[in-house]
Amino acid sequence: MSTKRAIDLTINGRQYQRLVAVRMTLADFLRHDIGLTGTHVGCEHGLCGACTILFNGEAVRSCLLLAVQADGSNLKTVEGLCTGEDLNPLQLAFQEQHALQCGFCTPGMLVTAYAFLKETPRPTEAQVREAISGNICRCTGYQPIIKAILQAADMGESGSQRSEDRDQPLSSRS
Amino acid sequence: MKPAAFEFFDPRTLNEALSLLNQYGNEAKILAGGQSLMPLMNLRLVRPKVIIDINRVAELAYIEPGAGGGLAIGGLTRHRALERSSLVHERNPLLAETLPLIGHAHIRNRGTIGGSLVHADPAAELPALALLLDAEFVLHSLNGERVVHAKDFFRSYMTTAIEPAELLAEIRFPAWLAKPGWAMQEVSRRAGDFAMVGVAALLTHNGNGTCEDARIALFGVGATPVRIEQAEALLKGARLDNRILLEAARVVSDVLEPDADVHASAEYRKDVAGVLTRRALERGMQRLREANEV
Amino acid sequence: MATQYIGAAITRREDLRLLAGQAVFVDDVKLPDMLHAAILRSTHAHARIRSIDASKARALAGVAAVVESKNIEPIARPIPARIYALPGLDRYLQFPLARDKVRYVGDPVALVIAETPYLAEDALEEIEVTYEPLPAVVNVRDALRDEVLVHEQNGSNLASHYKVSVGNVDDAFRVADYKRREEFKTQRLTGNPLETRGILAFYDPAQDELTVWGPTKVPHYNRGLLSTLLNFPEHKIHFIEPDVGGGFGVRGEFYPEDFLIPYASMQLKRPVKWIEDRREHLLTANHSREILCDVEIAATRDGTLLGLRAQVFGDMGAYIRTHGGVVPAHVADLLPTPYRIPNYECSVHFVMTNKTGTGTLRAPGRYESSFIMERLVDIVARDLGIAPVEIRKKNLIMPEQMPYTVGNTQPENKATILDSGNYPRALAQALETFGYEKLKHLEGHYDNGKYHGIGIACFVKNTGRGPHEAARVLVDAKGNIGVYLGIATLGQGHKTTMAQICADTLGVALEQITVYLGNTDYMPTGGGTYASRATVMGGNAVYLAALELKQNILRIAADQLETKPDQLQLRDGTIYLTEDNGESNPLMSLREIVHVARAKGLYDKDQFRLDVSANFTSLRHTYTYGAHLAHVKVDAETGQVEILRYLALEDVGRCINPLLVHGQVVGAVAQGIGATLLEALTYNEDGQLLTTTLKDYLLPTSTDVPPIECVVTEESPSTLNPLGIKGVGEGGIVATGAVLANAVACALAPLDVKIVELPLTPNRLREWIRARPS
């Protein structure tokens, strides 16, 4: 019975080759084999979002994936969100808005928000609220997180302020 | 909560997958999106000896026009792909409207239509939709393929007609009816949760305000999704007005014998099934009017 | 004291690490040679243990040990109550492993230690336990019949009871025009921090020292207790507080695992890590809030409240845990508040059942008692034809009555005295901010299938629990400031708050200060963080220490500059003449102060010490207060409740960091909304917990919590401490059940629906609608 497999994958732009137990979850692999402990485990049954990472660009629950399933894939975790030494505009917005207290849900929130803003760069408040509805936070009551994501959307990648009417749904904008 | 040990295979072709299924049968579980199976495995509620991961069987993921104007969807197609497909929006507005109700984006990024249908959670939307829309399921095995109609597919609590050596390769949705009135109504504890009670309805009329086709499917009310034929029969051929809608809703409520769980009692489900049926039919009737207005 | 930082919305420096994914929670800590533990737990609510056979488990490859009750027998002792150890409760304490009986599903039976967590779980399945099931008792009414005894050696499930009495309740009821009696129930709840519990214990045989990562909340107390239980000197035990993923009352108390894991490490002489999973957490971390209250109120025809008579029953679970009787006690001690009820009597009963043991959850007893009192006030108002606002205005404790003695409403006849507050003003401000007058026409209004309701609730919260806290503030050779405290932090941001207090008190820049807390080595003793006490107790201790340090610094400078200390000031870490407010002539830096002090050998003389410890003592609680308002829409056909608007107003005396205070209030309200509408720990009649995953125990998500309008006021500083602060953290949750219940009751008033129970789920609302008299 083969219980281990060799896998080859890219995480935050770096290549890794490892031998993993086939039953090891991707979350455990990232945290304990690779040492990227930024991704957290909150429930292990796919309902809290603390373990959210990007799997080939899409936000997924890493507790519901096996490490072996990530062979050949391109992953991004919270550690890969920083631009060099500095925090990116999304992370800075979180700090400014006090969008984290204990910080345990934060990596999952950031990854979710990051993927969401890539797809919906100028969201409405309702869209942001919906986008993070699969990530549980026990501390903040969500409001500051939503404000932070809207603020980051406003800032855009360039870091410059954009004054857009945020209340219009995306589809009504040219 | 860590899964119990298992042997792992990730075939690249449908044939490989079927050979493995044939070999291991009952001892194996297909791993597709993993959004339902992995929690069960992590909780050790399910302990398959063998996992057949079909995520690399690319030939199983597709959305194509189906015979006669419908849809042919590969079993491995992700919910997100369906959500983003203009073909789905065009050819099946009800399916398009239902998809965002399924869980959350993270779940839809991985979850597959085939997985959802075979998992057959009675409170899930897709099995009820399949039943409502007379979908057909193409089951492949090494011995060949067979087509099972949705009404014969959902047997009992999370049990379908699929055999251990079979795989749900394709789901066929018939062509969308001409200018129907349709609606989906559900009550769940939180947005994205499984429904406590849900109703999907579809109405057509013959141009004089007389109902031609009426379909009502309920989910979250028993071991499987159900079509309420007595209510449908009441509506077919009848003049569509509020009185008949109320009566149809009452029939639904009378006929159902739902289960209870921590979220809702049987009485709640029976009660609310009637309410949601009425609301779904009202919305359906409204859409019917809108669709048939010149 | 000029303030630059106190009162400012300073963003937290803690955040950078957390945002970059560089935080270190207990499961992130890895040690060489580390082993992993898993716990075998009872699957029966009540059973005798006939036999345990762990031989197969021990034989599995990768299993280092299996610990059974018989292995720890020589040293095993029951875990005592840390607080509220009321008479009789100590007969119902929990041993680290169940001995002859299991008394709740989840009761720990054995401990497995293996090379990986996966293997440890495999090994659990190989342990064979033979149980002889016994009938289980799962509610207080059944338990009080004493037919099924949870601890048969004690002869009863009533572990303790006491009565509080204020004024003359019998007289009050005799003369009253109006009386009403109701039974209220609140459901069993738990806190569910997103990070589950975890412990990493490392006994180093070479040093004969034990280090434990994971403890928080009351680390010094727990270290002392562990020392006693292990019979190992306290100073050889080092608790390290990692980053902590929330607590809410549930994390940080001393549980069986807090003994078992360090014990295992000492036996195996290797690090042992235990990380709780979510199912385990729902099953075994402290439960709370399940209260039954039979209450009667007496009033005059015009709505003056005369008397309150209550019987409180707390469902304590199968064992008394470290909180002793605190939850039911806190239902009783503030039940009448914030109203003037001169006659009050309350019997408090502590009842054992075959369920998980209970402890505190954010605002223990207060969420429950606020629900009871505020519902009662609305019911009385409706019966007497008085508006909910008017009856409150009529009965609120008035500011001129402060400090107000509620009565001897605490156990052992201790008095409850409210320090300061202007309750009518808080209510008025909340009503005005909400625009209540313009909205009240919507009360009971039916619109497109839904009923509108507006709820009001006033509250008081005991905070700032003493008795002492110490802080140490020192200046190092480079002129940097170190602040040390014996409090913990579970995500609140204390390191920023304490730095703000120190910066302003001392007169240094915020960036010059580093705060150390949580680890037991920082201070010889500490009170911990709970009961909204950290900023009151720790903050004032920092204030006192910093004040003394500043005086010492000024003395050193004065000595050096040959002037008097009152001629000098310290600002931004630099000495100036007092009249030099433009800071144009810097005289000495802190670095120079240290240098001079050392050169002159002044460092150790008392009035020149640059390393100062101070103690702050307070034997009385501070009390925050305020009002909540909610506007809801109820779908009477489906029982669904939608919150359209929610306002929370809280007076905190003095606000050190508005950003953090708002965060605490909003976060607490969100938890309260979840508790009131979504959450419940549900047991079946066999004592099986049915809600063991997050699919069934529903936590509020972003689409369940509306934007909360939050108003923080500083009208009534506390008279009990120099900074005038009252603790923050719990106040925001107190009135959430009350206000939502009042709003829903208001919405469904046209249907005459009775609301006296929580939670307000669609299922239950429909049940109550169906049950209504008409």
C-alpha cells in the first residue's frame, strides 16, 4: 500500500519538491512540512475559512484538499501577499481600519479579499460583504474588514486614491 | 480531525478511472471537488480504503450545448465554471440563478455538479433542480454507459441509483421551456447554508392564462428531493390565479411528511413548505406574465 | 497630564506581524523531537467504566505512550474552582481523567501520545473501553428530582444554593397594584474562538525546567495550580503566551488537558503538543449561559417597579469547573439593574447534569439577566399601557444616586455598588441618535409580508475586576522604555493600549516603548485578563509605575542640572524647562539621564530608581452602561428575523483608544447577534450533543451581522481609579439578547406572541406563533 507520494509544486513563487503522506491535508502540509504557518486551521470541515489559500489563482479551503492534489500546482498563501518587505495596500487598509483583533481569521480574509479584488476591482459594499461570507471572524463583527477591503479597492494596485462612486453595482459601470 | 489512512490514485483518463472503480468497487470513493467528502473523511465518518481522485480527468469537465437546445455538462464541471458560463445563463436561467446560492465562492471554486448530484444531500439545490427540469444522468462503467432519469436517480437518504463501479460522466438538461415562469425560494439559517426548506417551481401556460405545464420540486423536506405531483396535477389545465396557487401550496403542505433535525421541526418544514410553494408560484406567475408580455 | 496618545485612535503595532502571516500561535511553534497528543473521550453521557484495554494502541508503530487514569492515580487531584468556590461546589470537581465513571460526552478517558497527530488519532481507535451505560439527566428540572445522580456520592444534583435579599419583597408584593410572573430560558452557548485550544509542553530534563506554550487569560494562577498538581516548583514552570486566537472567556481556564499535556511531557521527557479540533472544542471547552429563571415582578399602576422575586437555576453540567458558580451568581447580582428596585430577592441554584461543564462566556450571567429584566420591563409596560421608553425613564437609577448600592446581591452577602453613571442620559442619547421618535410608528407595522419591530434595552456591566495588578516600567541604557505586566492578551491590543498610557504618563514617544505581557516570567505574579479588567487594573498599574518613574527621572535631571524637579518636564523622552512649551531648548535625553544616574551611582536609590514597580488595588468593580436599539423585520410565515438597524451606545468612563474600544463593542454586538439568532448547543435526551460541527452550531458570518452603529461616550468616568476608566470588552454583548427579543416581541405584538426564551430561531418563532392564544 503506497502511503507516500512525491509532489512538485510552486508556493509563493518558489519551487518545492517533497515526499508526502497521501492522507496529509494541504493545510497541514503548508504549515508543518513547508513551515508556512500563516495559513491557519480553524475547523477542518470547510466551514470557517481560516485555511483559505489560492490554488491556481482561486480561493479554496486548504483543509479540504490533500497535499498530493497540489502536485503541479501554483499556490499562494498569506505570506506571498506582501510586496517585498512591505505590506500591500490591502494589508495596510486592514491595519488602519482595525480589521483584525486576534488575527487568526486574517490570513484567510486577506487571501479571499485579494482574489476577490482581482476579479471585482471596484465592488459595492454588498458585494464585499458577500465575498467574505465564507470566512468566519469572531472578533471584529466584520464591519471594519469590509471597510478595509473597500478602502483597498479605492487605493488600487498603484496605491493612489481613486474617487469612484462605490454604490453603483459593477454591471452598471462602463 | 485527520482522515484515516487510504490508498490514493489520480487517474488521467476516464477509462483509467473506470478501471480503478471496477477493481475496488465499494472500497473506493471518488474524490472530485472534495467539499462534501473531505469533511466526512476528516471527521472519520467515512473511511474509504481507496480514494480515486478524478480531478485530473480533464475530459470530464465541459459545458456544451445539449441535444435539442439543452445543456450537456461534464460531471467534473465546477460550480464556478457553470456560474461564469454564458451558455448556462442563456439556456437555463433557473440553474444560473441557483448556482450563487450554493455555499460560498470557495466551495464553488472546487465543488462539482457531478459530485453534488451523487452526494445527494436532500437539502441541496442541484438535485432538486435536476428533478424539476427532468435532467438525465449518463453513468459510465467499464461495461458501457446507461442513462438514468432524475426521477429514478435519487433513491433514499444520500443514496442514488449509481452502482459502485459507475461514475456520473454527464448531466443533460433538456431545452428550456418556451417562456416559462420559474422561481427558486428557500429558507436557510444563514446565506449559503443548506436549506431548511426549499422550493423550485416552473410554470408554462398556453396563452389564455391556462396552465400547461406545472412543476414543483421540494428539497430539505425528506430523504430525497421530491416532485409534488398532486399539486402539479391541480395546476395543469387550471386557470392560473391566486386561488389555485394557494390551493396548490396547501396540497404541498398536506402531502409532505418531513423529517426533523436540530434546525427545524417536521411541523416547521411542513408549514413553511406551503409558504414557500405559494411564494415560488407567485413569483413564477409574475415571471410568466413578464415573459409573455409583448 | 497632557495627553497625546490617551484618547487617540492609534493603530496597533501588533498588526504588522499578524497581517504578514508571521504570527506565532501555539500550533505554529515547533520543537525538535516533538510528540503529539490526542484524547480519548467518552461517547456516553453517563456510564461506568468497566475496563480499558490500550494494549493495541500502545503496540502501534509511532505511539510513544497511552496514559490512563490508573497511571496518574498517585498524583491525580481534582481541578479546583479558581473563583466563586461557593459552599458545596467542591464536591463536584473534575479529575484530569475520568476514573470509575464518565459523566458527559467528551469526558476524557485516556491520552495518546504519538509521533504525528494523524497517528495519535489512529491510536485512539485502537483503545477498547467497556462502558456500562447509565441513564442521563439533561435538564435542571429533571436533575432536581435527584432520581439520576451525576455524582452519587453527594446524594444530590443540587450542588449549592444561596439567596440574596434586598429590602422587603413580601411587603412590596402585598401592596402592588400589578404583578406578573414569567419563566425565562436562555440556551446553552459557547464562545468558539476561531483558534481552538492548544498546549505545547516541554519538560527539559537537562535543566529540570518545564516550559508551556499556550496558556493565556490567567497564566500566573494556572502556573501555580499546575505546580501544585504536578508537585513541581512554580519557579521552574514557565508559561509562554503565544499569539492567541481569541478567548471570550472560554480559553485560558485550567482544563484537564492543562494538566495532562505537561504531565505527559514530564513523563516522556520530550515536547508534547496537543491541538484541539473543532468538534472537540464544541464538545469540551466550557459551555455557558443555560439559565432558567422563574421571576415575578411587582409594580404600581403607573409603572413604578416595586419588587422583584426570582429563582435562578444554572445548568452547570457534569462537573464544576474553574469558574465555580460565577455564571448564575452574575445573573443574580445585577438582575434588577439599571432600575431602582428597592425590594429584591433571588434564590440561586447550581444544578448538575450530564453535559459538559460550564464556565464564563463574555458577560457571564449579564447577557442572560439583561434579557430577563428588559423583557420583563417591556411586558409590564405593555400590560400597563405605558410606552417602553417611558417606563424605563421612570425607573432608571438616577445620576444623583451614584454611587448606588443595589444591595447585598453577591454571594456571601457582598454588596453591589454601582460607581458612576448617567443612565437616563445614555438612553436619551441612544434614542436620539437612532431617530427613535421618527421610527416608532413602525412598531408592529405590517409591510409586504413582514412585521416591523423596534427594541430598546438599557444595560449595566460590571468591569474592572480587582483586586490587584502590578506593572513594572523601566528605562534601559539607550533610553528605551520597557513595560511589564502580569495580564494576558487574547487579541484585544493591550500592548498598544498600555504603551499609550505609559507614553502620556511618562512623557515619551510611543515608539520608545515596548510592552511585555502574557509570559509568567515577566512578572512574579499577575491577575490575568478577563472580566474586562486588563485596562482598568493593568492600565492603572502602568500609570502609577510610570508616574513614579517620571518623578525619579525628573529628580535625576534636577540633580544634574542643579535645579528643582518642578522646574522641569519630560516630553517626548526629553527634559525641558517646565515653561518651555515650544520645546526649543532640550536639556537632557533619557539616554543621558540613564548615563548620569549610573555614573553617580543613583540607579538603586529609591527616589532615583529607573526601574519601578507599582501595584494598583481596587476592591470594587467599575460599571459601564448604556443602551441598545434594534429595528427588525420579522417574516411571520417563516420565522426569519432581519436586522435593519442596530445601535449600541456604551459609556466607558474614559476611552484610551477609540479604535480599539469601538472594535470591542462592535465585535461583542456581533457575537450577541449570533448567540441570539443562530447559536445553541443542543443535546438530545440521551445527553448526546447534536451540534458538534460548525454546520450545526452556527456562527454569524458577514451576511448575518448588519453594520452596527456604535457610540462610545465618556460621560461618567469611574471614581475608583486615577485614569477614570471602566473596562471594555463585554459591555457590547450584554443587551444584545434583550434588545433583539424586545424588537421581535414588538414586531409580533399584533399576533400576541410571547417571547420569553432564547434563541430566536425561525423554528422557535414559528412554534410560538402557532402556540399563541388567538
